[in-house]
Amino acid sequence: MIVFGFTFAIALAVALLVWASFDLGSKLLASHRTRFTRDTHFNLRELFLFADPSRLYAINLAFMLLAAMATWLLTQSLVLAASVATLLGFAPRLAFGWMRRRRIDRIEQQLPDALLMISGAARAGLSLVSAIRQVSAELAPPLVQEFQLIQHEQRLGVTLNDALESFTHRVPVQSVSLTVSAMRIAAETGGGLAETLERTAATLRSQHAMELKTRALTAQGKLQAWVVGLLPLFLMWVLSRMEPEAMALLWTTQMGWGVLAAVAIMEFFGVWIIRRIVAIDV
């Protein structure tokens, strides 16, 4: 009878623990889904992309589970499988950041030509609003999307200054701030809008050329960061092939996990320091 009661107590405790773990996991998963869909909806709207955040969440979750299962089947390591799943969990945020940087770079490349076109329309006697409307029909994305959004905000009653200010918030770079400042000053003071925009376009073109030159000169340093980060991983793979028994201690012992954690931390700071050194702001 005592053994039965003890066994029943253990079974009840295990059942309660499983239930609590399941309940906590469900709440965490629901919280993660809410946060993911909210952030994804904001990023998609910012990038002028039209997709269902809930479907993207399901796709990301499926990729995480499949990659974790495949990693566990290939390596028999739960730690490595959990690491792969965690990295894939951050993949959407990294992808959106990469797409946003590319979009901003493309806008900066289009700005000088767009300013020259607006300047030509202003010389023909058009106002700034009419010049933006005319130029929007000849531009390509993503800058045309921003100009169309400015026009849409004005149709809803937003002033030109507020619409341009929203443009600087959506694309927070120095070239856009300089462009908006030139437009606002020329529109408020009634000065030579065409001449102001032409000078701004020349300044932005020179600045962009300097940035491209700086990127070319620092490309070797950025490549060195990748080499520093990937060389230890390549050496670990080679040593695993040459000495599988010795390298197996890294994956199966606590000391090995500690060494891997230390290596990962040093790798991260090494790559981060090199990229900070070669990150020159023009």
C-alpha cells in the first residue's frame, strides 16, 4: 500500500510537471507568435511588401523544426540542433534588416537623378508638389513608392512639410535629411528651387562616390573578418575528419561544450571588432 501510494504520488507529480511545462510552452509560443506577427507586419509595411505575417510565422516555425530534426539525426547532438533552431528563429529579423539596408542604398542611389528631374520640372515653372507628382511617373521603385506615399498623405490633408518629415523618419539617412531640408528651405523662403536642388544633387552624388570608394578600400578588411570567423570552423571540420575520437569530446562532454562556448564568444568579438574597425562613416 505504501509503495502504491508513493508510485501514485510520483506519477501525479510527473503529470503536473508535464502539464505545467505544456501550459508554459503554449503561453510562450503564443507570445512569440504575437510578437513575430506584429514585428513582421511592421517590417513588411515599411518595405512595401504584401504578405500574410501569420503564414510567414508558420513557414519559419516549420523550417526551425525541420532543420532541428535534420541536425539531430545527422549529429545526434541536441545542443547543436537547438542552436540551429535558435539561429533560424533570428533569420527573419536578419532578412528584414538586410532587405531594409538594400532598399535604403537603392534610394540613396536614385536621389541625385530624382532631384535633377525635379529641378528640371521646377525650371519649367512647376511647383514643388507638381514637380514631385510629374517625376513620380518616371521613377522606379523604391523611391517612387516614397514619393507616391508623400502625395497620398497630401491628399489626406497632411501638409508638405509633415509629409517630407515622415519621409525622413521612414528612411533615416543623411542624404534623405539633406534632400528634405533643401526642399523645405527652398519652398518656405521662395528661393531658387531649381538651383538648390541641383547643388544638393551634386553634393549627394559626390558623397555617394566617396562612400563607394571607401567600401572598395575596406573590402579587404571585411573579407578578413569573414576569414577569421570561418577558418576555425573549417579547422574543426578537418580535425573531425582526421581525429574523430578526439574531436568527439567537444560534442559529448561538458568541458567540450564549455570550449565551444568560449570559441563562439571569442569568434563573435573578433569579427565584431574587425568590422567596427573597417566601418568608416563618410
